[in-house]
Amino acid sequence: MNRDRVVKMVSVLSVSAMLVAGLIISCSGGKSSDNGPGTVTYTDATQATGGASSAKASVDLSSSISDAASGLSSFSNSSGYSAPGKGGATTTDTSSIASIDPRLKKLVDGMMASMKTPAVTSAVSKARASKAKVSMSPGTQGHWTFSGVCSGGTGTFNISADDTSDIGGAYVAYTVNIYFDSCRDAIDPITGLYSVTTGTIHAYDKKMAGNTANTRNATIDLTAQKYNISDALMATDVAKGTFNSNDSGTSTSRTGRNTANGSFSEHDVAMSETGTFYFTNLASDWTWDVDLAGVETVANTGNGNFGLLLAPDYGQSLRLNIGLSNLINKAQKNVDLSWDQWVNGSITIGWTPDLSALGCKSGRITFTTSDLTPLHFATLDSTCPSSGTLQVNNATISYYDPNIDVNNIVITVGTSSASVPDCTGLQGGICS
């Protein structure tokens, strides 16, 4: 199992640890105190049915960020990052993020798009092609530059890179900087829009001999103005972020730490509103192991904050903040290609202003998964557990095999219970 396979399980952000359960919630019935948010309490099972669907949403959210960030580093080291999915899923689907808030989904999609615009991908592609020409024999140091006109015919990009290989062969390192100056994309034939991008991308990768340790850093600071085919300004996007990753160990056991700070904001001209998705001091400490039988296990402990800020040009702003405190997510890939998941820890939700009258309660959510009853997924691509129990504060969510039980999921609060046939029936989100 080489380094790249490990990285597929614990990507540059690896915020699955921090977000996987971050939104397994439905905030109805929350209580608060003068000393801060109290514990969210459900009053009946029906009230809690919207909670579990946000588990998938949070994983997809983390995978989305990982996907976008991965491209920033991998151009300087072509064997670099790859998104971890959630225990084996091979694609990233952001549709479930709408269960948190449709506006959050829009901003997450926007951040991904801003990091994968034609201007960015074209420059990254040219950086890879140029790097491939540089010799990296022991003791080599190389500096190279490349410039070009952007695909829309106006504006430029410039690539500046330094490659270094230790004379003793102890490490190789790559540093790449890309600069965009009013770089215009070609018009998108589907949307009829084009972007003009200004800003920088920085990436650094250092790989020790034998993959004993690796260090990666990526930074973005991009501003893109979106225009329609009539050259009318539709929106202005600003993406900023710093992503750091370190790992060390052997081919069967590794540890690492990933951190991320950043934001994506979009000012919508027609709506006269700025929406911002932010992540602050997100930190994930992870372990990865594969035993002699081939059972692969990743465990992440996450801390930090992420959230949504909506600010109209005139009027009251709205903020949703979700803080994570030692939130542990453990995923185990089994030999039969099934996988198990354990979620333990807590988060704290805060709304500004107070929206409790609308069902948007601030409060603390605690997740508990017993060692003996993990969430079990029949295949690596399964999106809904076929067995297992998840405790979410005073609500218990029990999963059953849909091929045996018509009601795959049963939610219990006290003496009240409700059931749904599958995970698609657990629709809802943060507000009831």
C-alpha cells in the first residue's frame, strides 16, 4: 500500500473527520442558556427524522473541498492528492448538501468551480507539462517559468517553479506559483457565462525518500468576475484558502495532521447579496492502518469551525456556525469490500440572529456509535447503512437490511418511534 493510496484515504484536508457527523442533526427542540448553547433535545421521533440524511451531506461537503484542494497540489507533484470519498465512494455528489441549506450547496459548488475554472486547469496542465521536462536526479536544482495568453483571448497567466532534489537523495521538493492577470476564459457554451480571474495559486510538495514522510502546502487567492454573453457583470467570486498536510510512517501504518483555513464568497449582483462559506482552524489528526488480513482502517479526530454567512447589501445578515470538538470519525474497509463507520464526539451549532422561533435552534449535538453496532455498508459504494445504530443526543437511529425489513430505518425518542424505508426518507436539515 503506497503513499498515494494512503492519501486517497486521508486527503489534503481530510475533513471527513471534522464534518462527517457535523450535520447529523435536526435542531428542533434545542435549549440554550445564558452560559451558551445547551444540549439539543428532541421531543418526538418524527421531529428527529430529518437528522440522519445530513450525515451524507457532511461527508459530501468534506469530499467536495478535498476534491477542489487536491488539484492545487497535484500539479506540482503529479502523484499528489486524491479525495478520500467516504470509506470507498468513488465520486463526489454535492446534491445532498442542500439538506443543510441550498445556499450552502451553491457556495460549496462555487468554491469547487473557482478552483477548477478553465483558467486554472489550463495553467495547471501547462505546469505539469513543463515540470515533466525537468530532470530530478540527486542534487538537481531547477528553476523554470512559463507564460501564456488566456483561453478567452485576453489576460495572461505566468508560472514560476523551483524543483529541488537533495544531493544525497533524501528528498525531492517542488514549488509552483501561478499568477493570473485579468485572465479571461472562453464563453461556456452551456451557461453562456465567462470569467475574468486575477490572483495566485501556490503549491509546495516535499517527499522524503521511501515515503517515510511527506509535507504539502497549497494556497489560493483568486478573484473571478462572472459576465454573461452580453458582457454584463453577474457576480464576483473570491476564493481564499490555505491547506497544509503532513504524514509519516510505513506502507502499512501512517499518521498525519491536516489543517485548513479559508473561505469562498460570491456577491450576486441581481440578488444584491454576498454569501460566504468559511472554514476556520479546521484540524484533522488521523491514523491509517492495514492489517495482515487486508482490513484497512482510517480514524480522524477533528476540531475547528465552518459555516455560512449571508449578508445583503442592505439589511440583516445571517450566520450559521458549526464548531467541532474532538469529533472522531472511524471508517473500516473490510476484506469482503463492505465497510463500517463509527461516529463519536460533539459539535455546537450557533445561529445569529436567534432563529429558534423558526425551528433553527442553537445547541450542542453529541454522537455515539457503539463498538459492537457500527454503521455497516454492504459495499464500498453503498450510501445507506444496512445495519447499525447511531445515537444523536436523545434520539436513536437504527438501520436494518432493506432486503429483509420494509422499514430500513427506525428513529426512536423515548416511547415514540417513526420509520422510513431508506435514507432518502430522512430528508430535512438543520431547521425543522
